[in-house]
Amino acid sequence: MQTGTVTTPFGRRPMTLALVRRQTTEIKAGKTAEKWKVFRDASAAMSQLAIQSNSLAVLDALLTFYPENELRQDAQMIVFPSNTQLALRAHGMAGATLRRHLAVLVEAGLIVRRDSANGKRYARKDNTGAVEAAFGFDLSPLLARSEELALMAQKVMADRATFRKAKESLTICRRDVRKLLTAAMEEGADGDWEGIEEMYVRLVARIPRVPTLAEITAVLDEMQMLHEEVVNRLEIREFSEINIANAAHNEQHIQNSNTESPNELEPCSEKEQGAKPSATGLPNRDPIKAFPLGMVLRACPTIADYGKGGAIENWRDLMSAAVVVRSMLGVSPSAYQDACEAMGPENAAVAVACILERANFINSAGGYLRDLTRRVERQEFSLGPMIMALLKSNGEVGLKAG
């Protein structure tokens, strides 16, 4: 059933095809809707309807002139208050403001004008007192669009919940990054923390005073990446310190119990090949020769699964498997190339094998490898302690290097 016949506005107000469509909207027979529920849905969706709070105040006043609590398809839903009466129920709204917001409600498709011949609002009754014809504002579009308004309100509420969660997540992530940076700088942890802090400050400065969901989400994604980078650097530092301490004990034990040259366990430069083992057991600088392949495979057995035929027979097989693992772990080609240049291709493959062995404990394999590369370039890190720690965890410390 249609909401009524098509009528045109009185006076100089223009007629549009949109008004025609709204007046010819069909309403299912027997359809009803609780008027205040429809009003609450329209209030929740006012941003999508492009209306303001004053427009809602006028709509609320119009609904008070409708005597029933339910909007019904078979009822007469035209209300005809004068501007004076309507302004009083709209909290004393000025006449010009009232007329403007009535036009906004019509434009939003929430009400339809049913103007009389002279533009006056009134109802004409028959001999029995029943309303025969009424001229004023038709509320039937609210009934016709009740489901649409409910869906719009639900979407707005869902967007608000998503926005609130994203804003909370950003606040927590900001706090975590700020406090982790402060702790790292105050405790003297190795790393370019000033540079990371500059990135943090620039990221915070991008947050608008009144942000949208898209803006919050974009900043949150970058803040989470920055948080992951900070955590990875701190984890690498802690892991390296633990490995160095463990290797100091393990290498001393091997030097005392193994009759073979300790140079097999830790590659060293040509100048250092004739030197005595370090009394402290700390790793030597800048290894230029690869570790014994058998030792590497005992420390990192998982890498063999990615070799040709599920086995690694030589260094070429190991380096080929490392390229496959590098891609699987998400390490960029540039990060792996930098590692090859700093450590040599064999030792870069060993580093990837070690990272694979501890993949469950490393959030970003690429960031981990880059940090190891920087430490090797600064002569602050050697693969020896890492291999010795993995050998110990695999129960291989007491075995000879193969």
C-alpha cells in the first residue's frame, strides 16, 4: 500500500522527483512500529541522515501531536499543529529556525508535507466526527523506513564501538612504546633509541585533535609496528646477553675436555689463528670462516627439512635452504643481502638456521637478522655463542665438532 497521493508543496517551495518517490513509498499492509523506538533510531543515525539535534527536537515535537503510541499503516498519520504550537513543544524555538528544520526533516525523508489549497494546516471532519481529510505533516515515512532506520542506528553503534576499541588500543600501545623507550634509554640498552623516539614523536603528532576511525586505525597500525620493533630489539639484546654468558661457561668446558683445536668451534681471523683461546670465553671478532657443518646441523637440525630431498650434504645445500627459510620467515632480500655482506654467505646461512630454530620466540625474523648484522658490523657479536647455546639446548655440548 502506498503512503498517500502525490501532492506538491504550497507556495514557492519547489517540487522534486525525490519528494515524489517518498510520497509513493509502499507500506506493507498491517505494518506497525513504536513511534519512540523509531525516533531513537533516527536520533542514533542523525549523522547519516545529515540532520542536527534541533531537527530531532522538531521531530520529537511533531510526534507528540500524534495521539497513538504506535505508527500503523491503516491509521491517519498526518499531524497539523500550527507553528506556534510546534515551537512551544520544541522548547521555544524561533519561528525561522523552526521552518528551517522542518525543511531539513522533509529533505531527509522523515516527513512529507501535505499542504492544503491555502497552505494552512487543519483537519476536516465528517458528520460522525471522524477525520475526513487532514493537511499538515505526514509521519508515514517514519513507518515506511523503520527497518532502514534501525539498521542505520545499529551500524552507527557498531562504528562507535569499533572506534572506542581502536582508540583504547592506541592509548595502550602509545603508553607501552613510551615506557619501553624510557626504560631502554635510562638503563643504557644498545640501540638507536633516539632515532626510534623521533619516529614515535612524529607518529603521535599525526593524531588529529578530533580523529576519525580511519585516522585512528592508520596510526594504530604504525604504532603497533613500532612497538614490535622496540620489543624485538630488547629481546635480541637479552637473548645475546644470555648466549654470551652461557657460551663463556660452555666454551671453557670444551677447551678443557676436547683435545682438538678450539679454532674449529669459533672461526677467527688469520691474525688470531695462532692466538690462545680467550680466558674469558667471549666470542672472537668478525668470523671469516664458516663453522663446521656438522656442528651447525646438530645445533640447528630443523634447517635440514628445507634442504634438497630433506637433507643437507654440503654448504651449498645449507645456503640454498637458508634462502627458502629466509622467504618463509618474512626476511626481506635486502636484510639477507646485508647479512651476507657483513658475515659472509655461509655464516649468514648459519644465522638464518639459528633464527629458524628459535622462530617461536622471535616476533620479527627480519628485524632480528638486521640487528645481528649491525652488531657484527660493530664487532659486538659472533655466531659462536648462539650456536653453543643451541647445542646445549639440544644436548650436544659434550660432543665433538663434526
